[in-house]
Amino acid sequence: MLKKRPGSSTHYVCGSFRLLFGLALGTLGTYASAAQAQAGGDMGQGEASIAVRSDVKLSVKGTGGTPSERLVKLGQGVSDQLGEIRGCYRKLVATAPEVSGTLKMRLSLENGKAPLLEQVNQTGAPEPLIGCVTQVLTRAKYPDVARPAAAVLSLEFDNSRARGQSQMVERSNELARVQVTTNAAGQREASWSTNAHEIRFTAETDAALPESAVQLIMQGFTRGYAAFLDCRRKCEQGGVSPEGDIEAKLMLDAKGQAKVSLGSITVAHKRAPGCAEHALKRVPFERPSSPLQAQVRIHFAP
């Protein structure tokens, strides 16, 4: 069971015992630790920090009243669940690669009771991910941990695509605004490329529409381009060059929902039409002031 604790705070312990764990996902359960006892040799309370390379980073800190030896066991018990937690995140990233965030929870173990999780705070972690992580941690048995015991768990979910997209979005809106032009056919046009120029997006609208209509389309692409990177990757499987253009008619309703009609496609791979249509329907467009239509062209570089 997960309970939210509004206004709650984490109790960090400045005890005389400190243990650091290092953990790589490929070697779950293998630890490198260092312990240092300060003056007096008191081993009452402590803290543990567990770092995971790749998609998930975990840190565990003690709360008042939990002896260091119990905290060590609890940290190991939570670390044993990292494979499943990583699975929760990877399942989400498979359909939403731009997702990243942090989640902080207090895990409490009492005699004769199921593990209790209290959410302290979260940033960017969606409900499906929170629910999956909660299920993993409350289902675990922690057989080696003496009760009572408690710790504050901090989980950071991150991946290279999310980091790259976050950096791109920081400058994307401004770029989309300054690139609106009038082409030779008299239509409004805007273009935008990813940092490494793997993909270039071009949108055209009727000249009667305001510039903001083209900007809305381009800002959607700058926020949701990760799915197109996946599509391009699929289109180079088997040694085939992904280079080519995908053209489509895009119709946005008043709710920002897109209807897609594919046009000419010069990308050679047979997966291009399916993954392109899927990516276009997933673009997070904002609601337009009125329904609009645009011609879009997505160019995959070689």
C-alpha cells in the first residue's frame, strides 16, 4: 500500500557509521562497500547510498531509530528488486522514451505486517511507473531484515534519449518560432532538425492560417521527436539505409488529436509506413484555437 505524506520530510542521520554501495545492473547483488567508524565507535544509526548505472539510480538513507546493520540489510533487500524496477521503467520507456523523473518514498517494515510505502515526493514520475514500483517493493519479503526497520528510498529514472530530448526542448520553441517563412507556393512553412541532424521536420499550412498554427505543429515535433528517432533506427535494420522522406497530411482537431494520412514515402525499409504513422499519432500537439490541416515531411538522414 502506498500512502502520500503531504508536508513530510526525510530524516537524514549523521551517525558515526557510513556504508557506501556500488551496484552495476549487470551484476545485481554484487557490492563494493566502505565503512568508517568515527571517534567513540558508535554503530547505532547510519546511511547507505546505492548507485545503479544505466536507467535507474537508487539511494537509500537511514531514518531515526534504524540501526546501521538493519539499514545495510534493507538496502541489500531493496537492491535485489532493482531488476524488476528497471523492468518497470523500460516497459514505460518502450512507448514513451522521453519520460524521466525522480521518486522518493519511505519504506517501513514492521513485525507481522506487509511492507509499507509512503510517498514523500516525486518529479516527473508518471502514475503507471509509481504503481509498478510500489507493487515490486511491497511484494518483496526482505527476509534478512530484522524488524522494525525503515529507510528513505530515492529513485532516479533517466536515459540518454530523455536527456537528449530535454536539452533539445530547452531551445526548441524559440527555433520553431523563428523558422516560419513563406515558400514559393505562397504557403507558410517551418522546418526544424534534431541536434545531430538525423531527422528534419518540415510543415506547411495555408497562407490564410496564422503563423501560430505552423508554430504549434513544429513545437509538437520538438517535444515528441523521440518516437521518430526510434522509427529511423528501425528503418536501418538489416543494413538498409534509412535515408528518405515521409510525407503525410496532418489534421488536428480542437482537442489536439491528430488524424494522419500518409503520402509519398521514399524510405526503403518496409517498416517505414507503420512506424511513421504510429509516431505521428503520438506527437503531443497542443490544442489549436480551431481545427487545422498541414502537410508535413519528415526526412531521415543516412
